[in-house]
Amino acid sequence: MSPRGRRDRGVTAVEFAGWVPILLIVALAALQLGIVGYAALQAGTAARAAARTASQEEIADEAAADGRAAINGSLTVDIAIDPCGDEATATARVTIPSVIPFIDDFDEASRTVTMPCD
């Protein structure tokens, strides 16, 4: 083996170690984007379930509980109900969890659904 070949030994490992943090940050950012989308979908599901129940006057008091029951239990949701007049409106706000280190301040995903009352 030539003297030059011995000096290049391990260069690839050092280059790989330099790229690993960047690749991890990109992977976590992609995962966080998926979590944001999932939280928005769950907010829509909770709002739809709560509005559906709130539109039925005989069980309207169970609307918030039905909205919470409609989504994954690991998410935090706040549901506001505007009771029946001609329409029932439910707004669900789901707190977006963070997977990126040192960033805990993600906003909420919010969805509002209106349904006609029975």
C-alpha cells in the first residue's frame, strides 16, 4: 500500500459523522411536519363529532365529550360548542406536540364545523 493510501484511511467515517446531525435534523423536521398534519386531521375529526352531537338537542350536552372521544387519547384537545339555534358550531383546538429538541412552542391546530340542528 502506498503512503498516501494510509493517510486517507478513516476520512469517510469522519465525513459521515459530520453529516449525521444534519440528516437527523432533516428527519425530525419531516416527522414534525407529519405530526402537524395529523393534529390538523384530528382537530377536524373532533370538531365534526362534537358538532354532530351538538346538533341533536336531546344529547347536545354530550358534544364536548364525544369530540374528545373521537380522537387519539395522546393528544390534548379543547372543544368550544356554540349551542343550537338554527345551527350548532363546534371548534376543536388540538395542541401540536413537538419532536424537535429545544422547540416546544408549536401552536394549535384548529378546525370549526357547523351543522344544522334537528
